[in-house]
Amino acid sequence: MSIQRTLSIIKPDATRRNLTRVINEHLKRSGLKVVAQKRLLLTKAQAAKFYEVHAERPFFSELCEYMTSGQVVVQVLQAEDAVSLNRKVMGATNPEEAEAGSIRAEYALNITENSVHGSDSLENARIEIAFFFAEFELVV
Ligand code: ATP
Ligand code: MG
């Protein structure tokens, strides 16, 4: 185990319901430190690029529509074993299957509007952090 960084996104369903602060408190309580954060409105091109691994999936256009339907908060989380810790804190993709007490179990509306994103591997964390943040924004 080592100190890692992972990319998190608070998605439009959550920003729309003003859940940014409570989700950040949940992350902090779980040992994940927010070391960089900004609020953005993604373009269709940015959403499609970010989720390009899902381009052939039937839900891809719905996913891109949703991710551009409102503001997102993109953030870099830091902790011991941050990638897998954040996946656990988020809960399963489908909130009906998410572990009790996880962010998705508490706040997600459905499998698309599931409140948060988290990188699924250390390699993807590096790629996704570089997608949204310049080196000079990661000063902690
Ligand atoms: P994320 O990548 O957003 O952290 P995840 O890794 O848990 O979520 P993925 O399989 O990578 O899940 O799917 C990316 C996103 O696409 C999901 O978070 C969700 O918003 C949407 N999605 C996934 N599966 C479905 C589905 N079957 N129907 C509708 N939307 C889906
Ligand atoms: Mg994913």
C-alpha cells in the first residue's frame, strides 16, 4: 500500500441537489483528502472523450447527455490506497446494489444518475487526473 491519488467527479444529479458539501464531508470522514477541486460544465466532446471506453455501450449517448446536463465538481482525492478506498466509499454503479452507507446507496437516483465517479485503477487515475488538472494545480 502507498499514498495514491484518484480522480473523483461529483456528477450533475448531485450538484443539482446541492450535495457537494455533504459528499465532501462523506469523503473526508472516510479518510479521502480533497487536494484539488474545480466546478465545470463539460462539453459533449469532453464527456465523450472522458467516457470513451464506453463508446460502444448502449447507454453511451444517455451517459454523455447526463454528464453535460449540469455542473460537475472534479476533484483529486489523496489517501493511502486511494483508488480502491474511493471505489468502496462510492459503492456499486447501480445504487440498488451499493453497500449500505456508501455514497451511491445514500444519494444516487439510479444507475445513470449515480452521483459520483471514481477512477477504477491507478493507471486510469493518472490518465483521468491529467485529463482535468495541470501539474501546477496539484501543489499539495
Ligand atoms: P464511473 O466510471 O462513473 O465511476 P462505474 O465505474 O461504477 O462509474 P462504469 O461501468 O464505468 O461504472 O459506467 C460509467 C457510468 O455509466 C456509470 O457511472 C453510470 O453513470 C453509467 N452506466 C453504467 N452502466 C449503465 C447502464 N447499464 N445503464 C445506464 N447507465 C449506465
Ligand atoms: Mg468507471
